[in-house]
Amino acid sequence: RHHTMKIAILGSGYVGIVTGIGFAELGHEIVFIDVDERKVEMLNSSKPPIYERGLEELMKKNRGKYRATTDYREALESSELTFICVGTPSKGDGSIDLKYAESASKEIGKALKNNDNFHVVVVKSTVVPGTTEDKIKPIIEKESGKKAFEDFGLAMNPEFLREGNAVYDFFNPDRIVIGVKDERTKSVLEELYKPFDCPKLITEIKTAEMIKYASNAFLATKISFANEIGNICKKLRIDVYKVFEGVGLDHRINPSFFRAGIGFGGSCFPKDVRALIRKSEELGENPKILKAVMEVNERQPLKMIELLKKHIPNLRGKKIGVLGLAFKPDTDDVRESRAIPIVKALLEEGAEIIAYDPKAIENFRKFFPQVEYANSAEDVITKSDAVLIVTEWKEFEELDYSGKIVIDGRRVEKAMKEAKIYKGVCW
Ligand code: UDX
């Protein structure tokens, strides 16, 4: 049997919680740290503060193997390893905001001051290359009076969890990337990740940081590329889905992440691509591909409005149905959802909106209280002059679209067959 580790999780967002509960399931002892008392209380009563498939069951099952607290000092002093899982949001200019990572580092430094054990600090938050060694390390060293890689360990270990599949992804990763410098930290992390049967890549710390950005930027590029080819296909009356079926059969390319439509949203892709753009500009580079990826992604949702206006030239006073508000199906998350620019544009055109989403209405309402929210997708269809499909929820495959004008941003086959007037955004 493996050695049970005492692990602190600093930052109880979706990455922190899934990682912590995952390691609890593998037999480790977890303490979650968060400034948000509501989250701490929920975790302590085995209630997930976020919705993530399979998480609640896993929390109930492992109750007793984890606890949560707002007390940094006590939690860090009683553990051997800390994962930094705080958010790294965008600043106004797109660059990465490290304020949470920096204050976490300060707290860790303070807690390590009187701690004579070799404590391992692992950065899991997505941070631009160089951050762990140039920003986090000096803060911990200054506050603790100790030396990294000698008195305490420091490593960078990015996560590749998809929202909605995060629990599955935790236990079934394609790879594990560990950026380390000192041997002791390396062996602690190798031991921790021993139960996982997948390629494990040991790299320099800044290389691990870059792997995360390059992965997300590549996936975002795949989507914008599919959308660009889709826009050309539409003019040529070619089915872009067939095209990428053919393209994806090349083993060097792979078929996934080629679903053309209105582009990517979520808490990672837009933020990470922007942060990488800013970082490379800071270094005197002009990252043309990355900029184009974002440009295509910003233009793509507005194509829905263009198509709609071909059939209803004046949207003033017209009732437009919006199906789907979450940035993707099976989540209540609306961060950077393509529904945001679409609803904004519709409101600017003077349209009335009736919207529905199985999970994300409450989150969306905070941004757009003036929108009418329906109780069901059927309601949206009956009460609107035209329907826009923005998120491909499974239940939208079951609806009756006959007699409607439908502008589809996500390729719902049923709508394609039944709608009176059907327009796919790039097919
Ligand atoms: C992503 C990465 O997949 C994950 O590895 C990383 O750690 C965090 O970011 P997530 O944000 O949960 O995960 O969403 P994902 O399922 O990857 O989808 C992102 C966006 O791309 C969604 O808005 C989705 O609709 C869009 N998308 C995805 C497409 O438009 N076409 C595709 O083919 C795939």
C-alpha cells in the first residue's frame, strides 16, 4: 500500500475540489483552504459547492478523508504538500492577474516559517511560463526565510480537466506533466502519481507551465480553424462536418475538437489564449496565429445575427428565441459563453428575447436581467418568431422545430431536418 499523504488544497474552485476529492478517493488525507466561508461550510457537510458530474457521490463516499477550513496557518502546518489551485483571471488588457497566486504564496511562506519539515508546494493554477520560479518562489522564500529546492520543494503540475468531465478526467488523464527541479520533490510527486497509468512527463518548471498554454491554445486553434474552413464551405455549399470527418481520419490530425459552429467559450480557452498573446507581446513577439484564433472566435457568434437578418431584416420588436446559455452543454457555467455576445447584439438591434437553458438561467440572469426566461425549450419555440440554437444540449435534439426559422450555431440534426427555414452558421 502506498504512503498516505497529508495534502492541503489552497483554493477550492472546481480544479481544487476535484483534485482534492480525487486524492481523497486514492487514500490521502485532504484539507481544503478557502477564504469563502460558505464554500468551507458546504465542503464540511459533504455538499459540492460546484456542479460537477459524479462529484457529490465521491464526496459522500470519502467523507472523513477531507475537511475544509479558512485557517491557512493551521491547515498548511499540518500537511506535507500543498496544491495551489487559486484562480488566475484576466486583467482588462488580457494579461494574467496573479493577485490570488501571490497572496496564496505569501500565506504559504508564513506557514513554512516555523515548519521544519520538507514541505512540497505544487502550482496547479494555470500560470504563464516563468511565474512559478520568478514570482511565486521569491514570495515564499521571502516570507519563510527558507530556500526553494533545499528547505522546501516547489513544482508545477498543470491540470487538463474538462468541466463536466472533471472527475472522469482526474482518474483517466491522457498524461501527467510534472515540472520539477529538485530530486526530493520529484520523488514525492512520482510517488503521489504512482496509481495513474498514463504517460508521465517530467520537465523543467517553465516547460510544464508552457505545456498547459500550448495545449489549450492548440485546441482553441483547432476550433477556430474548423470555423474558418466552415465559413468557406458555407459559401461553396460544402458540408464542413463531412470535410472534418475526412480530415480527422489522418492519424496525425485526430477527429476531435473540429466541431464547427459559433466558437469556444468557458473559463479557460479565451483567457489562456489572451494571456499567452500578452506574454509573447511582452517578449517582443507578434503572435499572429493566436491573435487570429481570437479574432475568428469573436466574429463567429455574430454570424448568427447576420443570418437571422437575412430572414427578418428589422429585428425591432421581434421575439427571438435563444436556446442554450451555458458555454457548453452539461454545465451551468456561462463564463465567456457565446450566448453573451449574441444576446448583446440582439438587444442592440431592438429584439425581444425569450431564452432557455436547462442549467444556466440563474447565472445568465445576473448579466441580463432584462431578458425573458422561459420554463422550457418548447416554450421558447412556440413563443418566438425565430430560434437561435447557441448550446448543443442533448434535449434540444428532441424538440419539434417544424414551421420555425432556425439559425443553428451548433449543428442540431433534428432542427436541420425539420425547420421551415434552416441556417447553419458555417455549413
Ligand atoms: C478546456 C480544456 O478542454 C481542458 O483541457 C482545459 O483544462 C480547460 O479548458 P472546458 O473549458 O471545460 O475545458 O471546455 P471544452 O469542453 O474543452 O470546450 C471549450 C469550448 O469550445 C466550448 O465553448 C465548446 O462549445 C467549444 N468547442 C469545443 C467547439 O466549439 N468545437 C469543438 O469541436 C470543441
